[in-house]
Amino acid sequence: MRIYTTLQIGELHTNHCEDYLITAEIGKHKLLCAVIDGCTMGTESYFAATLTGKLLRKISKEYSYKEFFSKESVGLQLILERITKQLFEELRSAQNILQLEREEVLNTLLIGIIDTNQRTGEFLCIGDGLICINNRLFEFEQDNKPDYLGYHLHEDFDSWYGKQQQRIFAQDLQDFSLATDGIFTFKKFDSKPYEEHGDVLEFLLADTAGSNNSNMLNRKLYDIQTNWGLKPGDDLAIIRIIF
């Protein structure tokens, strides 16, 4: 199994990249992966995205320790629910401790829990984003008005979680990717002549050229820029895993 990641600030952003990504082991043959997109209209949304990612890293470490000592083995669906619940509670706690306004805790979250031995995955999208599983695309789009997790931190978790419909369970994983919606914003930013460009999604999420290099996605972004003259206007985070 090879893990590839890339994180790039969009051409229309100047100060901060408001996206974030994380991959972390959460026990034997279990992997958490997530891409996070801060709300551009929020306040210092790069902070919200980073805070969510750091909390997920902390939660992943704790979950690994608990699994090791308890020897408990549960399904991916329950693992995803437990981790999301802890994230929900810790974000709410952080908001209260730091006295953050709602606009300071707004970000999307596309998260997957993977059994690397069985090659299965449980995925949840809170807000918008893109999942590519074995070359099949699953786009979650909410008319550019994502239902951010930060909108619901005052609610009862179980009631909120039970309403989540943007979920996928996948088997026989061979090649999958998680991406923020910046992947849809590639366009030309100069008038120089370039060769006719190909399909950006296919090139980044399906093409396997360069997969022997852990820096594959960064190289592909460089090729897209230098050969096709395209750059993402919005920030972009991608995790791609090939078994």
C-alpha cells in the first residue's frame, strides 16, 4: 500500500492555505484519512481546519492505545462513529474554552476509516468534497453552501449523526482518493501557449504514472501547471492510496 498526499494554496488565496489533511494509524490494520476545507467566508478559517486536523491526530493516537490495551475489535462503521463523536465533543470543548464564535469553527470534513487488511472503507462527508474509489467518482456538492460541522456543535451528537446521509461503504479497495473541492477549480492564470490539457481529475486520481515515487501527486500538479498551464484557484488537499 502506498499513500500519496498533496496540499496546495489556491491562486486566489494569498495569506494562508485553508485546507488541511491527515493520515494516521488507529490500530492494527486500521487507517484514518481525512481532508478538511476551511470556510472562506468564516473567520481565520485556516485555524478551524488545522484545529480539526490536530484533534483528529490526537484522537487517532488515543484510539490506537485503547484498542491495543482492550483487544476489542469492532467494525469500521462503529469506529467512524466513535471518532466523529469524540471530535464533535472536543471541538465543542475547544470552542467553549477559547470562546470562539461560530464563524471561527467552520470547515468541511471528508473522513475515511480503512481496514488495510480487508481493503474496505467507511467514508463520511460533512459538507462538500470528492471521493474517488476504484476510478468511480462520488461528488458531494451542496450548492456552495456546505453544512459545516461547526453549525451543529450545540446539538445532541446522536441526533445529528443519525441524520448524516453523505456516507459510503466500499469493498475491494484498489485505488481511492479523498479531495477537497479545490480539485474542481483548475484554470489558466496567464496567456502563455500550452499544449491541449487533459482531464485533471483522471490525471490526479486515476492515472498511475509515477506511482513508484511517494511525491507523485506533487509531481502531477507540477506537470499540470507547466504543461497545461492550469492551477487550482481554491486551496487543494488530496489523499490518494493505492494498494
